[in-house]
Amino acid sequence: MTKDSAREELAGLRERILRLQREYYIDGRPSVSDREYDRLFDRLLLLEKEHPDLVTPDSPGLRVGSDLDADFPESPHTIPVLSLDKAYTSAEVEGWMRKTRAAAGRVLSFMMEEKIDGVSIVLYYRDGILERAVTRGNGYVGNDVTANVRTIREVPLRVDRGGSFAVRGEIFLPTDRFLELNAREETPYANPRNLAAGTLRRNKSSEAARVPLRLLVYEGYFDPPPDTHREVTRELAALGFPVNPRNRVVGGPPDPEAGNTAGADGPPARGAAGSISGTPVEGPPDGASGGRESLESLIRRCSGDRPGLPYQIDGLVFKVNELEVRDRLGSTGHHPRWAVAYKFESPQGLTTVEKIEIQVGRTGRVTPVARVRPVEIGGAVIVNVTLHNQAYVDALELSEGDQVAVSRRGDVIPAVERVVEKAENAPLWRMPRVCPSCGATLEDRGAHRFCPNTGGCPDQRRGRLVFFAGKGRMDIESLGAETMDFLWREGFVRDIPDIYRIPYDRLLEYPGFGEKKVELLRAGVEKSRRRPFSVLLPSLGIPEVGTKVTEILIAGGFGSMDRLLEAADRGDEEGLTALHGIGEKTARRILEELSRPEFRRLVEDLRAEGLPMAASPGTAPTQGVFSGQTWAVTGSFRSFRPRDLAMDEVERRGGRAVSAVSGSVTHLLAGEGAGSKLDKARKLGLVVVNEEEFLRMLGRELPGADRDGGE
């Protein structure tokens, strides 16, 4: 067979097999027998083996995987991949809906989706071909697991849509297949999610292909975007992506197109939409009689459905359906304001509160903790339960000796749900007025109580040490919490700089500290001296300064400790709030901490120990079309929802993005509904750019625009 004829036959085979896979795995209506399908697939594999140079990225043959070892390089996300705010009662969901409606100033509808307990994945497509599949990671950077994701039958390798777009979904393992596969494991997995996550990280994609992972998608990022989330899910389904048919709409006016339907993808439900506590709820997606149903009843029914589902869910997600409103509501640094996750009530256990103690954290915040008689809940033994603050304890009317019901909220966080039986003659517990660690008088700040002795409180100082050295911060190898406690107890370490002055020879005198252990500790500490400034800064425990704020500061020109300290000396709150993503409260707290004499001494001690006090030149944005420019944004856009995505494009091309219009701004990107920022920009004589001009700068076109410039 000539190469040209092989190329032609392969093209036909790929086309047909992709269609057959969609018929089988997505539509559930296979048009050929399994034997005929296997014959076509075997022929494809044979030709691709004979002509490996003719294998294309959308080939169904990739679903069998490869025996070559692969690593999982980090890959940046180009869409927001945030966590969700949590609610644990239907009343909290109702409250969130009311608050969201008030913020939007209009009638809203909400999509309700099952929160599948799987592995979050983002699929990136370019010109209709799956380009990469990236895990959620930290929300900004994930791991590229494309080779393993290609083996999942329901993941479209090619779709009938041009341009670039992204799809977010959940990869999971059906419960029955988990039980079947887990029985063969030498060390069984705790749950289907863990096995799914482990499969995605197998070094050989041929091994991943043997595990029948499944996919359901729930978000699509299209350019231009449609008007509602319902339309997004319809578009995803039309392209061949699997969308959960149990999704539905709650709230808002009836859909004139679909009538009184249950949701974006479910069949119509009988019964009129009801309105309970301000939240209209449509009928169930399976077509059973629905009638008027409260949100509380709907949540209770969905919770009751869990045992019969073929997959595990740990809650429900409620989202604003109208995408334009989502854009206006925006997001915090942690979660979008337009969505909330309702977490199902977790299994509970009965136990006794033996004692209530208080813990002093590294920031001075004092938190009561219940020491309870050990109780097993959901496979975990609970002995400590955080009680948050005095108001939380008061609401429970809790005393030492009470019998209580304890749950694991979200199947993770232990919580006292209620008092089952009161202890006889036991007084209600009250927060002490003095710090148990240093004896200082505690101060009330909002709902919490704090120890003000920042520099002298032993518990705060020890907490800062553990935080600094811990995972996700300086990550000092061989210096875990237990070793740190020993060093603290023996007086070797009292403050962060002491970590770099540990007398290693003296440690050899103590039981358990042999030469090998001491050398590993020394190597871990020395290695941490070379951590970059971008790691050191968030490890210092400055309020509000985590990894994301550190990135914003460095990209915004505050890439050294000296620049930050100079800003604190000037009280330059405006300079920080001008950075896109830093608000007034964050700026104020940063400057307050940077101004403390104790912090200044810490910086100088660490500088003397040789730790980096400035970001490397490579940390700055790369040169590009916006190099040397400072941009702000106002209004709404067809191509950037949320509009922060436009500012990401500016920063990616060397520019600086800020939130406020001032004399330091050079350009304003103005969309529809631009307000006072536009007026101020004109008064200052700034360059005002509309969406079409901005897209031309990016080398793109306005969606729907005529290529010749006509109308």
C-alpha cells in the first residue's frame, strides 16, 4: 500500500470510528455491531503501526494509550479555575440567592448541577482538535495529562468548531467499576475519586486506558459566549460532550423556548413552576410529576437519590444562569460570586466533649477546640473539633461533658452539629480573657478574639516557624512540625532566622539525631536559602499576601523587599490598590505589617543570612506589544467574560494591569456600559481603546465582524 492510499484510508477510518464512538458512548444508539466496530478499529491500529508518521492528534487509535513513560509537565490555565464558596443548609443557599439577586438588581435564574466527586479537568481545543488536558492544580497552573485523558472514550478528540475554546468537567469512575477494579488492587483505594486521580497520573497511558474512566462536563468558554449557561450546555452537548441530563434550572421566569422544563438537558417535567421562599423550583428532570416544590424539598430529594446514582456526588452546585450577570458579579481571589456549592449533610457520630481548649495561631487569632472522645465517622477517627469562635459555641450552648453529634462537613472538616444530651451542672463554656501562651489580655476584633502580643507570644512565634518551613511555603525538607517542636522546646530556634543558625553539632548529643538525620536537616535548610523571592515573600506570613498576591506585586513593579518597604514608608496605599487584584483592605494590611519594627528586623536578619530579597529578572513579564504600558478596564465585552481575561492578555504581552484610573495609567479598555472611569480617562487625556481595536492589537477579530470591514 502506498503512503497516499494509506493516508486516504486512515482519514476515512478516523472519520467513521469517531462517529461510531459518539453514537455508542454519547448518544447511546450504536449503528453497527461490536464485531464490525472492532474490525474497523483493528484496521486503524494496523495502518497506524505501519505508518506512525500518519498518526494525527485526533486519531481514535490514541485511546489505547502508549507504553512509553511520560511525565506530567506544568501547564498554565488560560481560563479562571477557581474553587466554590460553600453552603451547608438550604437556608444558606436561599440567602445566597437573595444576595445575588440584590447585587444583580434583576430577576435571575439559577442552574442546579450535581457536584460529582471526581477529578476536575480543563480541556483546551484549537481548531477543533483537543490540544491539551490540564488538571486543576492550584487554579493557575496544573499538570498536563493529555495522553491519559485521550484514552477516555467520552472525551471528544475532534469537534466541529473552529478557533480556540476551553471546556471544564469532572473525570470520575462509576461506582460499580470501582468496586470491581479495587478488589484486584494489592493496596485498595479509599474511594473512586482516589482511583480516578491515580489513573490520570499513571506514567504509561496504556495502563490508564485499562481503567474505564468517564467524563461529564459543566462549563464551556466560547468566543463569542452565548447569553446563558443553559445555552452553553446545549452547545457542549451538540458538539459531542457528555453533559449531565439531571441538570436543571431553578428560579427565574419560565423558559419560553423549552416551556416548563426541568433543566438545560433533561426532558420536560409536568407541573407548573412554584415559588417558595422567593425561589421558584421546576419539576424533576425525569418527567415525574413535580408541582410546587421548595428548594429544601428539592435538595432533600437529590440527597436521597445518591445511593441509586452510578457515580458518587458530594453536593449540588447552584450557578447564575445569565452570563452577563456573572461578568458583573465577578470573583474573589478564591471563588466566583455567581456560584455556590451546597455540601450534603455528612454521616454523623455521637461522642462526648471531654475538654475545650483554645489554640493561638500564628496571626494571634484564638480558636476554641473541642477535645472529644474518639469517634469514627466516614472512615476517619475524630478526636479534635474546631469550634471557630464564642458565637459558634453560644449557638450550640455547649459545655464540657456534653454528648454531641459530630459530622465531617464536605466529608472532610469535623464539626459539632448539635448537643444531644447536656452534662449535669456544667456551666456554658466561655472564652478566657487572657492568652494561655503568654498571659496577654486578649482583644476582640469582629467575631474573633486575638492575642495582641505579636512579637512575644510563644504560640504565635512557633506557629510562624511551622508555617514558614512547611509544605507550600519554603518547604524545608526534614524540618516537619515534630522536629520544629523539638528545636523550639530545646531553645535552638526562637524566630525564623534561627532556622539558618541551627547548631547541628549539638543536635548529635540528643537521642534520635544521628549523623544521617542531622545531615538531611542541614541539606534541607541550605537548599531553602536558594528558594526564589516569589516563594520567600508569601512564607513570611504577611496578612493577605499569598501566592497570587505575590504574583500581582512582582508583576506590578514591587519585585523586591526594598520596593515594598519604601512603599510602606510612604504609606503608598494608592500604589498598591492601583494593581489589578489588590483592594483597599489588602493594601492597608500589607503596609501595616511591613511597617512593624519586628518585621523590619526579620527582613534584615534574613538578608544577612543570604536569602533573596528581590525577584530574578526572569520573573518580570516578557516584552510584548503592551510593554511599558499600564492598562485599566471598564464596561463589559463580548470576547472577555469576565473582563479580567482582557487584562490577562495585557499582562501576557508585557503590560501592567491596574484597577483604578490615575495619572500613571496610559490606556483604558472601554466596553459597553463604561462609566466614571471613562470620564476620568478622557479628562486625563489617556488613550481610550474599544473592544474591536483591542482585538486587532491581539491579532484577533471581533466575533461576528465582517472580514472586509463591512456591516
